[in-house]
Amino acid sequence: MAIFTKHVRKGHFIDFNLTTDKLISLCRISFDGYGCCNLTDNSKKLDFEKSKKFIDEITKTELEQESLTPLVLELIKINKEHIWTDALEEYNLIDKQQ
């Protein structure tokens, strides 16, 4: 079940899922020049504590980017094998040495 779409900037978005175990997973991410990358059902999820924090953050009236951004970057990092490396590097979402 997709619970949240984060529009990063014009033309870019990230979709997240909430599993039946109440864990957050990354299901889709788009990049200009690369298109939309759909992750497999095997994408890695945030642990329970981080998932709860993510859910708490997105249900606030005003999002706190300082709290949400590290969680989004963690999801990208743990799922980088499912996402185009060139796009991640171009948009500075991972270190090139990782």
C-alpha cells in the first residue's frame, strides 16, 4: 500500500509503502533523464523504530525535513542495489565510494 509520495523537486518523486508489519519500504523513485525506477517486492525496509519515526513525521501538519531526510536517505542507501547507480551518484544520494 503506497502511503506517501515525496516530491523532491519538479519531475522527481519517491513513493513509499507501509507493510502489514508497519514497516516503511521504498517502492518507486524517479529521476530526470533516467525515468522511474520501480523497486522489487524484496526491497529492504526501515526497522520498526525508524518506520515509526517516519510515520510520525509524515502525519504531522508540517513536515520537518531535518527529521525526514535522514530516513529517506537510509531507505535509498539500503536499497541502492535496486536503483540505478548513475542516477544516485548524479543526484548525490549516495557516495561514489559506497
